[in-house]
Amino acid sequence: MKVAVLGASGRAGSEITRELAARGHSVIAVARKPEAISAAPGVTAVAGDASDPAALADLIKGADAVISALHFDVPAQTLLSALRQAGVGRLLVTGGAASLEVAPGKRLIDTPEFPEEWKTFAQGGIAFLDALRDETAIDWTFFSPAAFIFEGPRTETFRLGGDQLVTDEAGESKISFADYAIAMVDELEQHRYPRGRFTAAY
């Protein structure tokens, strides 16, 4: 496939770009500083500002799908507008874990352990997911990571979930960026969660 990755120089974006290239996909790697994107076969690094939907539409035109690894300061409607203008029908989003449920009706962000300083950023992810849930034309998927996502090994072993936080036997919810990228590209290829949200953790 031809896939545009937004935020391709960041931690999640760079791992996703690397995973796509390793599987033979053609990648349009979009970043404000494209020189920070590692060279790889099939990867074309381009400068772009995702906050400008018309300019972004020109960059992603011809892609089969867009994977966003951006922060939530770019609203969902901005990205959806760019996809519509470009005629791209599929969007996968690197989401947040805050809205995952830890008990029926109780989200991770509602727990006392959730750091206060993370809440503003987390609310942006929640608003983004809410906006996607109103979208009916573009096929979207929101991929919430585990509660803790870290620089770590590529194990290729993890569990998937839906709207509930996935934890291990010790009650911890974590995944490496490398394994997160595997799960994201798996979803691109297997398309198991159309217009839905999923998560992954060890």
C-alpha cells in the first residue's frame, strides 16, 4: 500500500514508518522537520504542517491510507477535511489511553492515579475520539496504546483489546513503541477495527 504517516519523525511515527517500510509498503513520511526522518527503501520524507488541511491534502493525495502519529493540537476535523480534499478514505490514529475503561463506566483518566499534569493532553485525545465517532464517510480507526508506552524491544508478542485497558498479571499496562508499531501496521493490513477503537498491551 501507499501510506502517508503524519508526525513521522516522532517516537511513534518513526517506529510506524520503519515497520511499514520493512513490510514493503510505500511511505510518504510527513514531518515539520523531514531531515529527522531516517532514510529507508520506499520512504519519501516531505515537509508538511498538518494544521493546514489544504496543504496537507496535496501531500497525501494518492495514498491508500493515512496514519496520524500527531499530538492532539491538530483537531480531528482538520485531518478529516484534508483526507476528504485528497480523496483518501482511510485514517488510522495513534490515540491515547486515557479514555480506556478500567471498570464498567470508569475511564483511566477518572482514576486517582492518573497524573494531573497529563490531563489536558489526555482530554485532547478524548475529544479527538469523540469527533471521529461522528464521522461516517471516512473509515477511521483509533489505536489507544497501553497506559505506559516506552522505548523498548520488539517482542512481537502482545494482546489486543477494545475499549478496556489491557493489563498483565501484575496489573500493569505497557507496550514498547516497536510493538505498538507492529499492531498499528497489522491493523492497516488486516482491517479488523473499522470505525472503531482498539488497544494493545503485554
